[in-house]
Amino acid sequence: MSRPEADPRIPFPHTDARLACRTNPGWFVHEYGQSSSKADRERIEQARQACRRCPIAADCLKWALANPELTPTGIWAATVSRERKALRRRLQERHGLDWVGVVAAADRAREQARLNRARPPAPDPAPAASAMWARPYEPWREPLTPGRQQRNRELLNQT
Ligand code: SF4
């Protein structure tokens, strides 16, 4: 049986950080309805703690919720399957059946707003040019700095 495809609208976050789920995958094993021993509970708590410190936990959770077929078991972003089901139900109630599409569109809008904020507004060349030509040439109005004073002296000595 082929592995289901990930929903491309919510990509898995990129990070160069060492993720506990990759270095210690055994901690993150959890079957639906698994009756757990004390050792299991401790291991699961260890995984949850690691997720809480993970730099991509928020995006990992979003990806796990958007891809139920890829995350039917295991611990993802400190959640077990039952908790993810409950979160998906709430997302569906709030945003409708295509909640993944709604969340992805909101992500795109946020990213676009961030890019717009980062980009300085493009100068309008026409007003800048006309302002330059409209300004009269009045070098005397420029501050007489020590450098300018020195240059003036040199010019006087040349004449
Ligand atoms: S939050 Fe996600 S990526 Fe981070 S350690 Fe947990 S399962 Fe791995």
C-alpha cells in the first residue's frame, strides 16, 4: 500500500535544529487507545516535554492536524491521536469542512503582510527628481563643516 501524500497547502516546517523526534523516535511511539504502563507514561511525558521545547512545535502541530492519514498514531507536537481528533473537530466547527484551506489562506496572507512590512516603500522617482531641480543651488546654506572649511581654503590658495 502506498503512503498517503502530505497536504501541500501546509508544508512541514523547515529547521536545522536537532529534533527530539528524529534523535529519539522511540519516545514518540503511541498507539490509539494504548493502555499505558508507568514506564510508557514516563516516556510519553518525555516526548511531550521535548515537543514543548521544540522550535517548530506550532507549525508541526498544524501539519499534523492537516495530515490525519500521516499522523494516525504517535506523538506530534505534544499531542496524542485522541487530542488531535478533538482539535480537528474544533477547527472544522470554526472554519468548516475545508478548514485546511482556510488556515493555509490565512498563512499566505500573514506571510504577504510580513513581506510588505519588510520591504521599504519604493521611492516615487518623479517627485524626487522634480524636487531636486526645483531646489535652488545655494551652497552657502550648507553647514560649514571643518572639511568644507579646509576645501575652501585650498580653493582660495589655488587662485
Ligand atoms: S514538535 Fe513536532 S517536530 Fe518538534 S519534536 Fe515534537 S513531533 Fe518533533
